[in-house]
Amino acid sequence: MTAAVALLGRMRTGEATSGPVVTSLAPMEHESPEVGRRVDGGRPVDVAERGLGDGASRGAATERGLGDGASRGAATERGLGDGASPVDVAERGLGHGALLGDVAELGDGASPGDEGSAGRGGVIRLAVGSAPAGGAEGGGASALSGAGTADGAAVGSALLASSGVWPSGGEDAAVEAGRDGSAGVTGSVGPRARGQAPTITVDVREAAAAFRDERYFQIDGEVVVGWAPLSGDYRTAGGGWVRLHCNFDHHREAVLRALELPSDAGKEDVINACAGRTAPDIEQAVTDAGGCAAAMRSRAEWHEHPQGRAVAELPLIAFSRLDHQNSQPPAAHSGANSPAPATHRTDAGSSGGGAAGRLRGRPLEGIRVLDLSRVISGPVATRAMASFGADVLRVGAAHLPEVPGLVVSTAFGKRSCELDLRTREGAAAFRELVAGADVIVQAYRPGALDRLGFGPADLAAIRPGIVCVDISAYGHRGPWAGRRGFDSLVQMAAGIAHEGGDGTRPVPLPAQLLDHATGWFAALGAVAGLIRREREGGSWHVQACFARTALWLDELGRIAGGEIGEPDMSDLLDEMDSQFGRLTYVRAPGVIDGVRPYWSSPPPRRGEHPPRW
């Protein structure tokens, strides 16, 4: 995503748009030599094929066409080689009208096992060529896909090239991960017409901390509790498990109705009720009652499930062109209503890094983003865009419940208004906002906004040139396409929690990874849509979902390395004054040309601002 932002910034300032992005990755310091080796497919396969490079020997990724001495175009079967067809391999999601370009050698200049005791790989080089002009033809769908980095920055170059957002021309570029002790993702966006190419860096520790930022977030030194008392995993009849999501009052009420319990029922009541019914029965009953639940399934069960099969047919990030294909990008917005600067620490370790450490003329300045999301994934996407200068206006409603701590922690750099889209006045005010927006990110249940007259096609009619980003739990196809869901539920349904507990009990990932990864993919899709709009005009529809992100994660393989203790991330935290108190938070990851993205304002109070730009 960081690479995509850098490219868009160049395009918006009139700099040359030829040339691909260079990205690379080095492992975190605490990783052992075994970490980074896939163990799921018989022989260990170095995940340098995924760009991880930890202790990887040359030629480790030959199966991907990236091995030592691999000829250019050796990976054509993966859609990575020279001359790959415009409609690429679906499993890699390389998209309609896209050519990723040539793949050069892996491990140039690396000695097998160099610094293996520290778990550090050698230099990894991956040359990625430019896509042809025109990108996707007509209204065909395309997709973005990739692997290997926490926030999507390192794969940004390949994703953008694969989606056809690169302009024509340009030269091959190399990916390098050095052995100098730094841990990070670095890259640059092609040769500039003026000056040097920007250098893009994402430290792996920063990315890992960002994926767990709600665990580090504090208000006046106190950690914010995020789970309601009845939310959790429950053993069911027949040895199964079900997870109930009760963070919102109406979801809790739906659970109690489905379990035939009174409104004042407590934890023990729910435990006893679940013990007498099967997990699939509870899952369906809660869903029918308008609540959120998921039975624990194994990977094999999910892969055979109708929804699991439907998800497997989806690209990681779906990309399609809406109507109004001749629409052009708008004139730059004045930004007069952008949030006022916040008070940051000025020591060298702060996110601002002092005035010299901040992005001046940030690449997304003037881009207006409407945020219609409430929990983690959507707010993470728009918060990331705000850190690069986008004017983000969150649109909530007084009748919609929220999780207070999460709303605060994901609202840095944003403004907040409230509108009831069910009313004539609220709908009219929202149309005015849409008419001046560049991007809309929404994470309501699929079809919810369509029923109010604000589906993607409706929004494109109101504002030709809009980029609509939809985030869902289970995707837009299949029998569960309209089902409510959250990260923890999808981990249960898709086999992640089952595998974590060896099938005997649910053990989730140590982070809300599906939420955060999908949020970053959504942000990447939004920026890629803006790039497409700059190049081709048109309105664009981007779709991402937790279940497809879970499949992407599953496809990355497994690693051996044992338990890793809780890392000390204190050096990655910053502080900011706010109306809520003194906030401690994880700084925005990524650096472009030595300067960091940052949030220019603290989180606002709910509905603090008027509904206007």
C-alpha cells in the first residue's frame, strides 16, 4: 500500500509515471533460522518465494520460477513470466488486462545460510516489469494478489503491476533485502522524470505492531477492554465448539433469543444452553435471529463447505469498473476543512520525528474519503489513508452501536459526522458528501447500502469517478454472501481456530489478522483505484473479505519455530493529547524518502463535525 501511495503521489504531482516499484523484506530480529521455512508440503520450502527471505538459499523458490538462474519468464505457469496472457492465473489473482512482467533471479549475491544463526537471509532480487497501457479492457474484472508482508506494502509493487495499474513504458527494477541488520521492507518507485526515485521502507516490527495496535492502545495509561461478557467460545453437544459475538447489544439479544434465554441471562446460562445443542444448530439459529455466530470447522470441512468453495473462486482483492467510464478525476480539493494539526512528541522516536520527519505535501492530500465502517478493517483502511494526508470523514449514525475503544483507536486523523441515511434529510446530505468524495469505504453487510439507494452503481451515478471499496466477512458470492461476520468468527468457520487448538479446542491467531490484513488490502485497492482513475478515468469497485484473506493466509504455508514470546514494542509507540485523555498508540508504519506518514489530529468525538467537506 505504501508503494501504491508513492506512485499515486508522483502521478498527482505530474512526475513521470513510468517504471515499476522495488520492494524487499528482511526478517524481525527475534526470528530463528527455522522461522520462515514452510513445513506444510513435505520437504521444507524456503519462503523466499513469498519474499520472506529468512535464511533462504539461492534457488529455493525454483518452483515459483524465481530460482537461481531462472530465465526471464520462467514462471509463466504462475502468470508471472514474460508474455503471460492478459487474463492471468485466478489463484494468484493477477487480473484482467495485466502483465506482471519479467521475473529475474532470486538470491543474487547471497551466500546460502549467510548469518543463518541470526535468521537473516541474503539479498533477494525480483525484477518486475511494467504492465501495458490500458490496463483492464472495458468493464472486465481484475484482481490484486500477493503474499509475504504484514501490511501489504512489500507486495504493493507486484500487486499494482499485476492489476494493470502501472502505466506503459519504464524499466525493470530490482528488489533487494540487505544483510545490514535492518529489519524492514524497502523499495523505490521507478526512475523519476525529476530527481531520484523515492525509497519506500516498512519495518517488519512496525507492521507486526500495527496488526496488534488495539492491544497497545491506551487512554491515560489504561488499556481499553474490547470484548463484551457474553462474547466467546462455547463447547457444544457432540464435542463441538461455537463462537458467539455479543459486542453489540442487538447481537447479544439475538443470541439470547436463539438460545431461548431471558434478556438478563449470564455467562453460565449461555454455557448450559450451548452444551445441549450442536454447533451448526446454534450457528444457524443465531444467524436466523439476526445475530453473529460461527461453528468451529477444520480446514478440510471449510474447503468442502459451499461458502468455502465460493470464496476459493474469488480474487484476493476484486477489482471491477463501474459505469461512467469517461469520467475524469476532479480538480484538487482545497483541503480547507482538513483536521488541524495535533500535539506530537518531538523527540526522534515520535511518529512525526519533528518537522523534518513528516511528509510535506503528503501523497494523498486533497483526496476525500468517506468512511462508513465501525470496527477494525474499514477504519484501519481509512486510518492508513489519513496517515498519508487523505481528508477522511467518518459517517456514523446515532442509532448504530459502536465499540467505544475501537472507534477511538482507529479514528486518528479523521473527522466524524452522523447521518441517518433512512431519512430524506440524511440521504440528501449524504448525496452531497458523495458528490465531493473520491473514495467511499464501507463495511456494512452486503446489500445494506444498496437497499438505501447507495450501492456502487448508485454512488457512481452521483459521483462519476468514485472508487467504492466494500469489505465483507464472507465475500459477495455464495450462500453466506449476506451473512454478518467478524474476524474471530471467520477464524472459527475457516479452520484457523481449529488448527490453532489441534482440533480439540479453538485457539485463534495472536492478532485480529483478518481484520487488519483486509483493511490494508482495502486501502491498497482504494489507492489502486485512484491510480486507475488518474490513468483511465472511470469509476471503480473494489471488494475484499475476511474469508478470502483467510484463504490467502492459509496458502502462505506454515512455519516451524516454536513459541515466540511477547515482544517489546515500546519503541514503536507514540503519544498524543486528545479530548479523551492522553493517548498511547502504535505509530503509522512505513517511510517514503525517509519521512513518515503521520496523523495530523487526534480521534474526534462521535458526531463532532458537520456533514460537509
